Amino acid sequence: MKRKNVGIIVCSVLLVTAIGVYIALGSLETTPFNEGGSVSTAGVETDSTQNISMDENPFNEKVKTPLREKVIQQYIHAMSHQKVKAEEKWSFYEITDERIEFLLSELKVNNYKYEPTYEKILTRWKNGDFSEAVSDHNAIWRIQDGNVGIATDLLSSKEEKTYMESRKKESR
């Protein structure tokens, strides 16, 4: 009887430990920010990563490159908010040529599941074509399993200017 109880206790401890490790490792992969507001680089699976300083990253974040796919999605999604009407907009980055070029260059050094989608969007934007920004936003929003904030229309020039002036801080 004692042996059976000891066995149950040992198995329980091992199970709880395994679950704890699984949860801890899972949270490292999916948490892009730490408490200090800087970007977590956990989960980057490449030996050729390098730290990019804020001076080199046009989004003014210190991250490792090549960027994780989730970060690429967040940057494109946040930039698209400049051009679209949506019920909710939780992130924002101004669209700049430098940022578009940075993301396009990241696509060349790594393989991403939705790379053709990112490349199509960024190339169109690079050429100054934002006519499909609603579908661009919603494509990324769906990839991210969005449930609030689907884009419904393009902002007019006046609405875009008002939106840009209302944004005090850029974030993804």
C-alpha cells in the first residue's frame, strides 16, 4: 500500500512538472513583449539571428532578425490602420518607405508561411497603391485570427490626417 502511494505521488509530481514546463515554454513563444516594454526574442529558431538596434530598425524596436512571422504581421497590421476605417484599432505605425523596405528585406532572408501575402501587400504599398488597404488589413487580421476590428472602408485624406494627428504613440 505504501509503495502504491509513493508511486502515485511521484507520478503526480512528474505530471505537474511537465505541465509547468510546457506552459512556461509556450508562453515564451507567444509573448512578444516583456514587462519592460521591449520585444522578447524567445522562440527565434535560427543560428543566424542578430540583434538589430533601434537605429537600424525603422520601427524603433530592439528585435532580433530575421523577424518572427508574428512580428511581421503585427507591423503590417499596425501600419494598415493609417488607411482604413475599423471599429477598433489597437496598434499603429506610420507607413514609411523605410519601414516597407525593411519588411521586404526581411522577407528575403527568411521563409514565412504567408510570405506571398506580405510581399504582395508591401510591394503594392511601396508603389504608393493603397487602394486595397481594406483587404490588406483584413487579410492580416484573419491570419491573426482577429475577432474585433475588421476594416470596413478606406479613410478619406481628411480622415487619415485626423487619425494621424490623434496618434500620440506608435505600437504594435
